[in-house]
Amino acid sequence: MAQSSLSATTEVFNQSPPFEDVDLFSLDRPLAEAVTVNGGEAATAELADFGRHWGSAAMAQRGRVANENTPKLKTFDARGFRRDEVEFHPAYHELMANSAHAGIHNSTWNENGEAAGGASEVVRGAKFFIAAQVETGHLCPITMTRAAVGALSVDPALRAKVMPVLGTRSYDPAFAPWWTKRGMTMGMGMTEKQGGTDVRANITRAVRDGDAYRITGHKWFMSAPMCDAFLVLAQAEGGLTCFFMPRFAPDGSVNGIQFQRLKDKLGNRSNASSEVVFENAHALRLGEEGRGVPTIIQMVSLTRQDCSLASAGLMRSGLAHALHHARHRSVFQKHLADQPLMRSVLADMALHVEASTALVMRLCRSFDRAPTDKAEAAYMRLLTPVVKYWTCKSAPGFLYEAMECLGGNGYVEEGILARHYRESPVNAIWEGSGNVMCLDVLRALSREADAAADVLRGLVEQTKGLPGVVEAVGFIAKSFRQPDAERVARLAVEKLALVAAAAALNEVSPKHAELFAATRLDADHGALYGAVDLANDDIGGLLDRALPA
């Protein structure tokens, strides 16, 4: 009798099954439709294969294990020689290999390192969005590798040497000179202790050594230390300059890159970020002396795009896990997903994810078309910091709400949402904080006033008839024109993001664009999700689109 009673007490029931072995693309109607609208329809089958693979239990396991077994720095070998090598768990290498095989690190470039064209940015962006739902830490070197090719464009000869290795879909974790490997990754080091975002305060020095340079100094943040080469900033005779710094010198010896420690970070724990000292490190100049910031900004623009994609992907994952749980968990004789208050919360979250997804895919389209379309190039330059600001700063609060939908089950480390929550702030902090994004928008408006005005007019046209848009655009224009625009820049940039999101969503789902505009522009949206008045039919439609029942 006692044993039977104990068995009944310990029986597990009224719990949701794991959200895995699912197709993370096909189940996500807002993503699939946004990909189609933005030119990527031909890749639907490819993306569905990718979504099934990354939605598997095996990939979820790799993501968990890679974060539970964090990187370890091995500064010296057994004989006392400097090694400066970082060891990773095999799960991390498997994640890297899967991303490389899918071309997430290089598919937007052709074999020469030129823009691949077509819808390559949209298709690659959808893959990045999906992979971020499983494990975002390893995507840091994936992002930087892809983005580094943009900066390498200023030196066609160097790019031509690198692309035969960087352009493969192979991942080679060997600690060896990049030119001997099957594939390579690239990182970057810009910030220093005394400067942070203000990279012009850098004091690292570069001295010419024949056709190369020798660099001495430090970087407060350099990610990821096992990359095969880095783009770094240092002061040369002609001013702040960008350099290509390989892990190994031309003679095959380990370069003078000495890692002091790995950062003990809140999140992003599968990825190694380091503090580093350069001791007469060999490097090649990239671009002209004194043109370091304009050179590396080619890379930064692309990494900001990925910050936006990752944040939107994390929010999508949070919504999917919350909705999946709510459909299986019963409370007060009803499934959570049938409780009116929970349905309002979930639907409001789904509406935010719909708009975020449409917006990041629209941004990817502008990257695809910018090389040949001036209007798209202007959209890309103005909206990249806007989209990064809004999506990245939205993610932490959103993921907290998703955790609350699961209650205590969302807060424990065995689940994925705690990791997502810790992961989310880095995208807002990395590659320019919120204030930096707002300042970049102001700079874009001042430097390209006519082009920016055309972008705003285009957004007005694309949102014609949506509630609250006219008033929002009027506020944006007034705010940016006033002498102290910086004082209200955050509010104006957020409004601009909402208008851009409404415009992007209007191409994908006009009905939901109207709901988004009505709740975000025509009325002041509550500070918390669910503080809106949505009709029952609208709630049902949003939830079915977010995740088919």
C-alpha cells in the first residue's frame, strides 16, 4: 500500500512534452511568409530541411551541452611554452560544423568574396534566425567570419588569398596556420580598457615591418580567440588603422597574441571572449593608414544585422516554447492556452514576434539589393541601427515574459528559456549599445538627409491607411529636426522602428500590420505584454500562425 501511494505521488503528469524534433521553419508561418515576400521563396525546401535538422532533439542537446561545458584557456603547454589555446567541448565544434556546412558563415559571398546576389541575405538570415533558437553562442564567430569579408573588400589581393579557405563550407578546428586548413573563421578586436565604444581612444601601436606591421598593445574584448585571424584596430603613423592579424606568423610560429583570461560572462557562455595582449604581433594592413574605422565599419554593419536576427530568433523561440507549454498544461480544469488572460498575453507576444520577424527579413532584403539599388542602400544604412536598437532591446523583457508563461519550469536551467534570457542582453550591448545606435541614426540623417527623407516617405507610403502612422511619422520628423534631437533620440528611434515594423508586416500580413499599428502606434501600448484589447478571432489567428495547434 505504501509503495503504491508513493508511486502515485511521484508520477509525472500535466507536463508539456519537450519542444523538439520539430521543423523550426515550416511551423513558423510568419517566418516562412516573410522569406517569400522578401524574395527567398525558391529556398523553401532548403529552409525546411534546415528547420527540421536544427529543430531535432540532437541539436537541442548539443546546444545545452556546449553551454554547460564552457571553454577553457590553456595559456602554456606542459614544458612552459606559451600556447594560448582554448579548448571547447565537442558539442561546440559540432554546432560550428553544422553552421558552416549550411553556409551561414559565407553564403552571402561568392568564391571571389563579392556579394552573392539574389536572395542570399534573406535565405542566410532565415537560417541564422533559426539557429539562434537552438544555440547562439557559437554564432559569434560565424557572424564575424561572414562580416569580415565585407571589410576585406578594401584589399582585393588579401581577400583573394583568404577566400579559397574562408569560402569553403568546411569547419576545421585544428590549431594551425589558416592557409593549411580546410576552412577558417575570423574574429575581431576593437575595444580597449580606456575607450570601450570610443575606439579612437585606442593606444595599441602598429609599427611598419617591411610589407607588414608589428603590433603591441591590448584589447579588453576580443572574440573569439580560436579564430584563425582577427581584424584589429591599432594606431599607425597615419592614425587609427585596421589590420588583419593571423593566429600564426608567416613562418608557421604562433603569433604574438597572448590571452590573459577568458571573460566570465552572464550569457554567451559556449563562446570564448577574451582579454588579450599583443607582443610584437605580425599583422597586415587592411585599407589605408588612418582609415581604420571606415574600413571595419563594413564589418560592423553586417554584425549588427546578425544581432537583430539573433534577438528576433530568441524571441521567436521564447514564444514557441511558451505557447507549446500552454497548450499542454492544464490549470483550473482548462489548458493554459484556453484561459482568456493567458491567450491575451500569448497573442500580444505573437504580434510582437510577427512584426520583429517581418522587419529583420525586410532588412535582409535591403542588404541583398543595396549594391544595385540606391533606395535599398539608403534603407539599409538608416534602418540597420534602428532595427538593432528595437529588436535587441526588446528581447530580454520578452524572454522574461516567456519564462513566466512556464512558471517555475521556465526558470530552471534544465530548460532552454533561462539560457535564452541570459543570452539576450549581449546583442544590445555588442556592436554598439542603444545610445550608440541612436547616435548612428542621427548621423545618418545629417549626412544623407535627402536619402533618409526618401526612406521615411517610402515607409509612409507602405503604411498608408494604418492607424497612428501619420502622427508617429510627424513626431519622428519633428524630433529629428529640433536642435537638441539627441535628447529625445531614443523615443524617436523607437517610433521609427515601430513604423518600419508596421511597413514590413504590411507586406507579409496586412491584417496583422493593422493590429500592430493599432496597439503600438495609434494607442500607447502597455509596458507589459497582454495589456491590449484584442478580439477573440484576432487572438486565435495570431496563435495559430505562431504555432499550429
